[in-house]
Amino acid sequence: MFKSARTFCQRNAETGLMEWFFHAREGIYGPFFDKEKAVKALEKFIKQNIETFDDGGRSSNSQAKLSLEQPVISVTTIKFDNLKSKRGKDS
């Protein structure tokens, strides 16, 4: 098997800032302010799934019930308006 990168970044078209995300079988999560926060959220997501025996439906032994709802993970909200206005003053 191979291991692929689960974190990635892209520029927000509205703010011009780079935003970080992580990809899981259940979907794409983010944005996060930097790669470190995205990696930590991914680690927390994986730990939570292990603790709840949720293998994403990979085996018939899974104790998790199938649901269309995304799992709840703690995410810090970033207010980009403040960052954009600060950048505008410096430019």
C-alpha cells in the first residue's frame, strides 16, 4: 500500500489568503489557518474514529452505524475580514 498526503492548501479567491484542508474518506475538512492546525485536526479526527471503532465502513466488523451526517470535530473559525484589512494597510 502507499500513503498519500491528506493535507493540502489553496488560495481563497475572496481573501487572497492560503487556506489548509485535510481529506478523509468522509469528505474534505477545513479551512484551517495553517498546515499545523490542519494536521492536528486530522490527527484528532483519526483518534476519534479509532476510539469510536469507526473504520469508515471498510469492514463488516465495524461497530459504527452508517450515517449521512459528518462527524463533529472541533474547528477554530478564522475571521478573514480582520486579516484582509490588516494586509491592506501594510500594502
